[in-house]
Amino acid sequence: MQKPYLETMPDANGFFGKFGGAFIPPQLEEPFREIREAYDKLSKSYEYLHELRKIRKHYQGRPTPVYYAKNLSEFCGGGQIYLKREDLNHTGAHKLNHCMAEALLAKYLGKKKLIAETGAGQHGVALATAAAYFGLECEIHMGEVDIAKEHPNVVRMKILGAKVVPATHGLKTLKEAVDSAFEAYLADTETQMFAIGSVVGPHPFPRMVRDFQSVVGIEAKEQFMEMTGKLPDHAVACIGGGSNAMGLFSGFIDDPVKLHGVEPMGKGEKLGEHAATLTYGEEGVMHGFNSIMLKDAEGNPAPVHSIGSGIDYPSVGPEHAYLREIGRTIVGTATDDEAVDAFYKLSQYEGIIPALESAHAVAYAMKLARSNPKDAILINLSGRGDKDIDYVIEHYPIPPKG
């Protein structure tokens, strides 16, 4: 009998086919080995898993529901759209699923401080929340551009007790925040743990974050079956690094369900106007892992753009690169304008304001519904849009309903 996919991938060295691994400087080899061995042990520990389950139920408010978006489905005039409501997870996004688990891991390792990067700020808010819960210090690195754009989340991080460090070099967005956080982590690996915010980075983080996020797909599969008596035809999620997508996909990866990853097409097809890595990128190593990345003429990480600060990253999780390569996932795109349209449509037809990142998946699913009128489409609504409303209103006036 063939083993389930999640039990076989990645391999012992963190590779999904040729993607993944740990391409790190010598001074990081020992701390990453420490994290890997601790996770291997704790992932089989009753006490650790029991504590996580307790946190998820009594603190995070899980399980989050699956909701049938009847009004939006009727508006699209096609397939039936369902939402996995990760926007209702505590702190307003899926990020807390892995942040609480990473903080618990840090506590086990005797670390005093969590350090991380953030783009849209949801990972930063979630990690600051986890640090407060476990009595740890927290330092979040965030690009200057995103600090201005995602001001509400910056305020939340500070209220929760985190130190927010601006990344002031390059494009001053997510890639630069990762650079800055890695540099700060290198200065002290003894008392700090780098809590990577997606299914990216050196092994074991792509596997670890996927495993922590798989609760989304496991819940969604059970809930959808209970609601409808069958599996969805399509599962849709936005992809930047790809944690929310791997969370949803994990529940359906061995089932006959089409998995769609939606990348940000931004303002156009030219390099620097989008962050559609799987669509336009090529193989390359960045931030300690081999995957698909967008490169400039010199082979360095290319400039990227997306209205969604959490998905403007010039690489992608190695598992997403592998799943696309073997044909298991379908990669689509949504532009800034399409995401904003979906942001307003979901708000006006369902009373749910989505994060701009999640709105990319909604935009794609609306097109999918129109072209597949008999199909059921399940979206991972990975976050709520409180953080985005000031930016959207300033740049995109509220349209009339319709």
C-alpha cells in the first residue's frame, strides 16, 4: 500500500525532488540541526501535540468553519463557492497556526526570544501574540514600505510587546525583511529562534510550517464532506511563500481534487511589475533553499510587486515548485485590480472583508466558478482585511454594488 504523500515528502535532507534543502552558512548548521532534531522528537510527543490541540481549541478558536458563499456564487452565475474561514482564526489569519507551534518549540529549546520577518504583518502579529502567550521576547523585521502600508498591523505588534525593526535597504519590502531578520539572528543563535513565516527557508521549515498548517486542510476536508457529502472539485489558495496554500492542499493532496495556487500578477507581465514566481521564474537558491525564483539580468533576486504585501516575494516554497513540476497543482494568477475587485465583491455580497492576499484567491475562484458552472470550489480565505482597508480606500474608491 502506498504511503500518504505527507509521510514521504520531503526526504530526510529536506528535498522535494530537486527543490528544498538547507544552503546555509556554517554558523547556522548547528542551530538548524537543533531545531530539526527537536521538531522530529516533538512531532511524535503526546505532550507537545496535546498542548497544541488545547491551544488551538481554547485559545485560537479552532476549528474555523467552512462557509457556503451563496450570494457570491449567485453573482458569478456559475460554480458553488465555499470559504475556509481562516480569517476567523485568532489574530485574523492562518499564521497563528504555525506561530503558536513554533513558539512552543522555542520554549522547549530554552530560547528567550523569537525573531522573524513579516510582509503584510499577519505573521508578525501572530508571532508577537505567541510570544506574549509563552512569555518570550519578540523582534519583527518589516520593510519600510510595508510598515507604512500595513500600519494597523504594526500598531498591533507594538501593543503585543514586539520590537518592530524596519528594513531600509533595496525595495524595503518582504525580501529585505527576510535579509534583515537573518542578519539579526546570526548575531545570536543561542538565545533566539528564527520563526520563519511561511513554507520557505532552509530545512526543516518548509516541512515544519506545512505540518503545522495542515490543520486547515484536515479540518476543511472533514467539514466539506459533512456539509455536502462529497469532496470539492477545486481547492484554491493564494501563493507568495505558500503557507496557507500548503495548509489547504495538505488535506486533499491524495484525493481527486484539483489544487490551484494563485500568484500575484500585480500590474503587468514585465519583471518588477508582478511576483508570479512559478509562472515566470527559474530554478535558483535564495534564503537558504533551492526553488523557483524571479531573477534579474545578473541572476540575483529580481524586484517584485504586488498589492498584497504578504505575497510580494521573488521565490516560493520548494514544495510548491515540486508540486507544480509533477503536475499535481495548477498555477494561476490574479492582478492587483482583480484582487481589489474581489475584495469589494466579497465585502458587498457576503459581508466578509478579506485580506488583499486572500482576495487574489477569491478573484481567481470567481473566474473559475464562471467557467465551471457545475463544480464546487473551496477557497482558503487565509486572512481578514482590517489591515488593508485604509490603503484600499485611499487608492481604490468604493464602487457601487454590482
